[in-house]
Amino acid sequence: MISPQTALHDPVFRAYLVIVPVSLALGGTILGFLDWGLKKKLRSIWKTYRSWLVMASIGLLVVFAGRVPVIVGVTFLSIFGFKEFARSSGLYCDWWTTGAVYAGIVAVGFASLVPRPRGEEPGAGWYGFFMAMPLFAIALILLIPILRNRARGELQKMSLSIIGFIYIGWMFGHLGFLANAANAYGFLCYVIFATELNDVCAFTFGRLFGRHPLRSEISPNKTWEGALGAFAVSMVLPWLLRFSFPFFGATQLILTGLIVGIGGPLGDLSISLIKRDIGTKDMGAAIPGHGGILDRIDSLIYVAPLFMHMAGYYYRLR
Amino acid sequence: MNTWHYDSACDVDQPLVDRLRRFPREPDVLVYGARALIALIIRGWLRIYHRFEIIGHENLRTNRSLVIVANHSSHLDTLCLLAALPLRKLHRAFPAAAADYFFRSVPRTFVAAVVTNALPFARRVRVRRSLSMCSDLLSDPENILIIFPEGTRSKTGETREFKSGIGALVAGRDVTVVPCYLQGAFRAWPKGRHLPCPKKVRLIVGAPRNYSSRNANKIDICAIAAELHRAVKELGQRSGSD
């Protein structure tokens, strides 16, 4: 069980306490070199970089603070991420449906937080209920138009809220459930660090070598070159950071690389697709230089559940 | 098959503080929930700490749009008037608050927009625009506008002259105007004090009025403001001096 008392004695967390600032400093040095040395125009990137510094500090602090803060933090990110989705898609005007999705997201957090029920082996997190969450949330969402006796335009609202709940509330919510794992520090730190690094690499390689659009109809700025470059980094990274999960064999390391390298861009594209159809550029303006919260957490939407189930298949999570 | 139409919020690309500063604000379930919860706490606190009492409560029971006019000597005034309304009308009640005081700093913006659902009223520049914002608000039935026509908190507890803007707002318009008098709020939390002290606060609600038959010319506007001023003062005198 992760907690502030164990955090500083844990070699994995201590390692990330060094790795994250070092990579940020490295990134800052490269940016500084490009800005002053080569006199490139990088105004907007500095804003993005400053936000990275803030987010990385908050992230490390929350993981340091332990299991409950991680789950609560993930739940808050889901809530505000869904709020951005609701505001862009027009769902926000319907108090009842948005309220139902918020309730579902809180229930996801609750399922990750409570101890296992009797009958199962002891440990934290009610896995069965967590996995059954879509069932209950969708049932609740379908119930609302029936209780309110409304039909006109309800299908659109129900569909939007179900997509919003599954993507942002439940799939992203798996990140919170990972905090219950015995190796929570390694899993959490690796998943977040590798996914965000994959994002940054895709952006950087795309800027440097980008020629061929990855999905021209969905996101005009993403390129095959960027995605493949980031994929290569993601495949190597599990070996470099092998101390995060010392019990992983070669198969698991390859699977981890595949999950981050393919799941990351998929999550990114799935939110881009929603944005593209709605017609907005960013989901919000919560993070200066990045857009909304959803624009930042989107890559984790696929990575978190896939990684959790992969690890759960080969090893006991607790 | 027709494609769906999405009605995005018009302030999607703005950060939270800017969204709270603009008016009218987009609906937000989280803000509504927080506001309802805080309102319950404030109601309990007023009842216990200030022994809050309402006289003439039946005058506020209407489903039409309403302008509440009151004397202003304390921050408690807005909270008391909001506490006199039923909870389900909380999100339709808009106290006009000084934009240059409440919507300057970030914490004050949060309190004004989330707790009281305030309408940012520019009292020095572009007053006319603020008045037309109030007027748009009243065109929607069931909306409640809370206005302190003195323009600022009184430093002595005395009710000062009303500004003529209130007359311009209600003249020739079919809207119910309810004069109210807040007694004791000045002693409980005067201007310049940091925290309120436990003194009794009483809200006296006067009989509703209607100025739909009046013209919107300058003489009538000033006359309405003076009439309302008299009505509020009388409410205060009738129930004993403050």
C-alpha cells in the first residue's frame, strides 16, 4: 500500500523523483539551446514547458501523498475532463444527464477506494464493482429520460453521456485503480511518465521530420513520422526503466512497449476525433499552452486499462 | 441520416476565472451543486449566529420575475436576501454586485459568482450597458434581480439616496418590485470589519409594486427612485429604529 511513509523508502519512487526532474531539465536545456543558440521562435513552447513543470510537480506530490490522494486526484481529473467534454458537446445544458455521469465517475472512484468485500482475498479496491461500473452507469443514464418522461433529442444526450462516462470516467479511471497494486509506484510512475514522453516524442519527431499525415481527417498535425518515432522510443523505454517492474519478463516488457506506443496515440486520436466532429480546437483552457485537461490526459485513456489488465493477467495486482 | 448538431458552450476556450467574470454565465452543474450546498450552510449560520428573522415573507412568493430593492450597509445584506428565497430559485436569483470590487481579484470573483451568482455591475463606466444586462435578465420570467440602489454600502447604517438607474429599469415594464429593509445587518457586520459579530438581523419585506404604467422619462425615473427610497425607509421606521 503506497503512503507518504513508504514513498521515500521506496527505491522506485526515489528513482522517479530523480528521473522526472532530470528529463524536464534536459528538455528545458534543449529548448533553451534552440531559443538562444539558434534564435528560433519558441514563445508558445515556453508556456507549454512551464505548464509541464507545474504538472510534473503536482503529479509527483500526489503520488508521494499515497493511495487515497491518487484515486481522489484521478477522480477529479475525470470530473473536470468530462466537464470539458460536456461543455464542448452541448451536453452541459442538461443538468440531469451530466449529474448522472458525475455520479458515475464518483462511483468509479469509490470502487477503487473501498477495501475488497468479504469472500474475496483481502486488499484494497473493489475490483468486481469497478469492472461492472459501465453497467450501472449506463443503466442510470438510460433511466433519466424515462423518469423525466422525455423523448425528443434524448438519444443524442444518452449517447454523448455514455461515451463521456466510458472514455473519461471509467477507462481513464483505471489509472486510479492502479494505485491499489502492490507495485503501485512502478506502475503509476511508469505509465504516466512513458505515456507523456510518448506524446512529447510524437510532437518532437513530427515537428522535425513530419511529412505524411497520420489521420488527415481527424488530426492534421499528427504525422506518421512522429508516431513511428514515438513508438520506437516507447518500445525501448521498458528496458531502460526496467527497475519499475523488476519481475517483468521479455514478453511483458514488449507488451508494455506496445500498449504505450499504440495506446497513447489511439487515445489522443479518439479525443481529436470528438473535437473534430464538434468543431472545437481545444477542449478547454485549463492548462496554459496545452488546452484543456482532456487534451492532456487523452493518451492515458487506452494505456491505463490495457496496462492494468496486462499486468493483472500475468501477475496478481496486489 | 442527418448529422448531429452540437451546441458548444460559447466560452469553451476561456479559463475558469474569465468564465466566472462574464455574464450571462453558462450553466454548470458543479457550480450549482456547490452553490446549493453553501447556501444551506449560510442559511443555518444566519439562523443560529444572527437569529435571522423574516417579516412579510409572503410578499416574496411569486413565480413571476422580480426585482428586490433593499438598503445596503453590510455584506450580510445579499446573503440574507438570498436566504429568504426558496432553494430551487437560488440559481435564478442575481444580485447586482460592483464589478470593480467583486470581480477584480480571483478569490472575490469565485465568492461572488459561485456563492451568490452575482451579476457584475459596472458602476463607474458604461452604467447603461450594465442596466441593459439587468433588463435582459428580467425579460426571462422567473428570474430574480437583487439591487441595492444606494450604489454602495452605507458607512453609517443610514439609508442614502437611491440612484435613478433603478427607476429606469422598472419604469414602463411589467415586473414586480419588492422593497425590503434589512435591520441589524449594519451592527452585525459594518463596512471595514473583517468578520461579523453575533447580532440579530431582521429582514422586512414590503408589499410588491408595479410601475408598468409609468413612462421612462427622466422625471418619472427619478420619482420612482424616490418612491422606492421612501418605501424602504418606511419599512425600517415602522418596525422600530435600527
